[in-house]
Amino acid sequence: MPKAPLIHKLAAIFIGSVWIFHGLYSKILDGIPRHKLIVGRILGESFADVATVMIGVMEILLGCWVIWGKHRKINASIQTLGLVSMNTLEIILAEDLLISAAGMVALNLCFIALIWWWATRENHPSQPN
């Protein structure tokens, strides 16, 4: 079984990669056009292109910050606030554009749990039982 530092680093890479993927592929490269439709519904169609790219850049920066590993609790707080805010706005204003609102919430609750495990885990090997 891998030691705690490796598991912790793999968790950081996974969490960061999720943000980088959605920022770059889903938003900046418009690989998932539904994301721009949702942004347009929430912020207005005239802002959708620019706002989607700006959100993508912020998601990439957030993902890089996770991988960098500094100030993890502040980072986790920002991730949690971002996910809860985005999910709430999406459900209220663009639910018809979502594949599954309940599925999105369930997946993001699991993701937030992983984020907080990563943020609060000490960065040293676990002691043998």
C-alpha cells in the first residue's frame, strides 16, 4: 500500500487535474459546449464567450494551486465555495441544461470530501497500526 505522502500527492494531482481539465478543455477550448450555455444563462448571452474563458483561466489557476500544495485549507475553502455557488446557480437558473442535477450534487459532494481530506491531511507518512 502506498505511503501517505504518495497518496496525498496523487490526490492533489487528481483534484488539480479535474480543475485544469474543465478549465482548459470544457471552457477555453469549448470541448463541452454546454458549459458556455450554462454560463450564458447565468451571466447573460452577451458575456458568455468572455466569461467562460475567464472562468476557465481561474479553474486552471486553481488546479495549479492545488498541485503546488500551499495554503491547502484556504484553497479547499475557495474550491468548496466555488462548487457550492456554481451548483446552486446552475440548479436555480439552468437546470434544464444539466445532465443530472442530483448526480452533479452527489459527485461534487464526493469531490469536496476528497478536497477536504487532501487539505487537512498531514503531509507525512502514516504510522503503522
